Amino acid sequence: MKQVKSIAVFCGSSDGKREEYAQYARSLGTEMARKGIALVYGGGNRGLMGVIARAVRENGGRVIGVLPKAMDFPSVRNNSVENEIIIVSDMHERKKTMYEKADAFIAMSGGIGTIEEISEIYTWRQLQYHDKNIGLLNIAGYWNNFLSMLDTGVSEGFISEKVRNLLIVEPEPVKLIERLESENYTVPSKLG
């Protein structure tokens, strides 16, 4: 069983079109606070990012925001909900800092930034830069096409089954956190 004291959550800075996205963001934040798991996220108060941060804080949890200098606006600072905010030089340092502060990772629904962030952390796992669990909270099947693309990569010989199986996918926050804490995939030295 892995010790998970903090989870970096990648998600949209908008709400999306479905009410379920915000519902599940609140549910994930509430569960993290209940279990004493700190939220590490990209900072700010908009969209799903704001929803999950407020849910963690409102339920007595700890919130660590990581913002690049270029996004450190008074409107963000004045409406922030973080216990701690870390200002970094750029987006690369933001991801590095989030990685260092987190024991596991979750991607919820989001745009290009979310896809890029989870893809990079997944690649780092494949390359054995870390052994932290990675999960997708697959709200309303949001990640189905991404998962289908990975499956095509396996069937076409570009992604090994071992690498494909490193990604934990669940539609419910409680179950996803349980699996992030309990599953311990060993990455072989040669992933093939």
C-alpha cells in the first residue's frame, strides 16, 4: 500500500458543459479532505480547478497552488483558496513543482493543458522517472477516446501492455483514490 498524503490534480480552468464535472470535482475534493490528502493543483479559482480547491478547503483539507509568474494576477490572489501558494518562473517549473509535492496524480476533465500534463507525467512513469500512481477520473466517459487511442497504440505495437496498465481509470472519486493508495505497479526495467 502506497502512502498518499498529497495528490496533484490536473483539470480544466472552465466548468465544461456537463453539471457532472463540477459535481465530481466537489466529490473528489471532499473525499481528499476526509482522508487527509492535500490537493496540489495549478492554482487559481476558475472552473473545475476552483471547484475542487474550494471543496478541499471547505472540508478542512490542505490546498497547495502552484502558479507561474505570468498567471499571478491580483484577481487570482484576491480570490484564492490555497493554504499555500507557490509562484514559479514558468509552466515547466510548475509541473516539476507539482510533481515533487505529490504522491499520486489524477486527471479530471479538462482541455489541452490537462491532456499535456497527464501525458507528461504518464511518460515520466514509463521512463521510470517516478513510481507514483496515475489515475483518470473518467466522468461521463470523458477520457474514453483518450483510452481508445492508447489501446490503438497497444494493438499497433507502439505502447506495451505493461505501460498501458500503469494508468488507473475509474468513474468514481472514492474508488479511484482507493486504487491510487492500494495498487503498486512495478515498472520493469525494459518496457519493450
